[in-house]
Amino acid sequence: MRLSFLEPLYAEPGPFASAYLDTSRDVEHPERAIALRWRRLRDNLTRQGADRTLLEVLEEVVGADREVPGIHGQAVFAADGALVLDGELPRPPAHDSARYGTLPDAMPLVTQHIPEIPYLAVTVHYGGLPTAKTHGWVRVDAETGTWPASNVTPGERLHRRVAVATWHHTAVRLGHRLDEWARRACADAVVIGGDDWASNVLIRRLPHTLRDRVVRVGGPTPTDTRRALLEPQLNIAFRGRMASHDRALVDIFIGRRALHLAATEGLSATVAALQRGQVAALLLNHPPAPSLRLWAGPQPTQLALTEAELVSFGVRAPREERADEALLRTLVGTGAELVVVPESELRLYEGVGALLRYTDPDAVLTRTRTAVPARAAGRT
């Protein structure tokens, strides 16, 4: 996945106040519940050393997502007396959390965007006289999005209402428009729900390139425009699935690894590649455990396993940071992508690897098995 949406975070030098909380509106007295949650987080941030200005900035936006219905969460970040990022979470965090530190606590936000699957959702409904389709109508709704973030940030929605008598003919023109829309969105899948007869007419008239990506779904089709079209069906259809873009990167990595080309594996070798700005995409079996630490300097590529290594590079006063926070800053700062790939798809040595932009002449695929203890991989 591309991490450009995090760039505003790292435009500020820090320190950062980061907060994650459940802002769902499906409970009795939601505003009171959110205020109580925020009060606990505010006290936590105060104990960690956050100043009053940062806390007031966060307080202004916490719970301001009143237009988002149902179950969801909120992630907010502030630095240098200003709000730097306010993100909606498609599901509440496992537990409310707050952190004050030199780097933003951004990994929970990233994991809520994974697997970042672009799609086109379409519902097709027939209505009208129960005994004569010639007097009825067909209603089509369509929407592009990127799952799962689009559950709470739906895109523009298309509405069409067509006389049943002209549906077979109109479906051809509509199919070409949907194909164009899906191409612009780089949609991995076209998820179609609604009435069988009307949906089948549309599917049979879709261009072949689009028809091959159709996923038929059943069940009720909620019409709340504040949530994603076909949200319940999307959550079922995409659960456990990787985005096509990420899967392609994994396939490239597997091929390069087999041929000892531009790839690396293991924590020590991957950190060394990140230091050189060599990484095009970082692959992880799972986000690093909070206990895993790396050393960092003020620049994104100033990253190392030990303090002594950074000092040898001329970095003054390096800091020990959580690995997830330090890695994300480096990825964003160097324009690298992040791919979280299940071990069932690809088991990485020490849980980490990278596709490289270029290779050193003397060492292409590096697997350092002795320099880093096994626990450093963040495995539990």
C-alpha cells in the first residue's frame, strides 16, 4: 500500500500527541460516552508530558465526526500546537490509546487501511407493477471506494432510474460507463448486489474486461449514503484478501528472491537498505511488536539496530524508538510502499523483507541470520 496519506504527519518535527478512540454512534448517549473516553486519554497524555495546547487542539476535533453513523473510530494527531491529521477508522480500535512521543503512533491507522482494495460497488433493483415488468423501473446505484477505509469515507455515488422496457438497451451504455469508472479507480473487483433478474441483465452486457472481475453478493442492500454502498457484503467479500497491487509486489519479491536479484530479507539487511534509501516496498508478515526497538536520528534514513551504528554515521544524540514508528517515518520519507503479507502466503525470514530500487554490486539478496537475535523480529 502507498503511504502518501501520512505525509502531513511527517511534515512536522514533533513531538506528537496521537490518540485513537471509539466514536461510534450506536450506543445510548454517544456524546457522553465519547467525552468520557477522551477524558481518560487526555489524562494519559498529560502524564506522558503533553502540553495543554496540544490537548486543546485534540479536544476540538475528538468526536466531531457526528455525520458518520454506526460503528467506527477516530485517529487524531497534533504537533507544534496544531492538528496535523484527523482520520476516520472503519472500525473502533481494539482499545482506546494515547501516546506522546518524538514520532507519531501511526501504525494502528495504517493497519486499519490494510488491505486497501480498490473496488466498484453496484446495486440493481427492479420495482413497479408486480404483474407486468413492462410498466416497472430499474434503479442502479454505483460507487467506487477503497476497502476498508471507504466504509466510513464513501466516494461519489451514481444514481440511475430506467424504465424496464428499455433496460436491456440502457444496460449496454451503462456497462461501458461503469467500465470507464472502474478503470479510473483501478478497481480490483466489481461487487454487484440486488435483484437477480435486473443484475443478470447488467452483468451480461458488461464489457468482458469488467465482467471477469464481477463478485455477486446477496443480502439486504442498505441505502445510507453516509456509509459505503454494500458495506456488509464488502466486509465479507474482501476479508482475508490482498489487493492486486500488493499481491503483484509479493510475486515480484518471490521471483527476485529465487533468482538472487534486487530483494533483501531479514531485519539487519532490510534496515541497511532503508538507510541507503534503497527500498521500494517493505514487506512484513505482521506489524512489529511494540517491544521491538530501533535507533533513529532526525532524518528519515537515519535508522539503525544500535546506537553505536548511528553515532558512527555522525548522528548526534540518536533516540531509541518503537520500530513501527521509526519504520513508517522512513517509508514515508523515502517514498517506499508497505505490504503486509500473511505467513501463509509468504514466510519472510525474521518477518521482514524488501523489494529494492537498485542493488549493490557485491551483495544482492542478503539474509543475515547471526547479527540479530531471533526476538528482534518482533515475533510473539
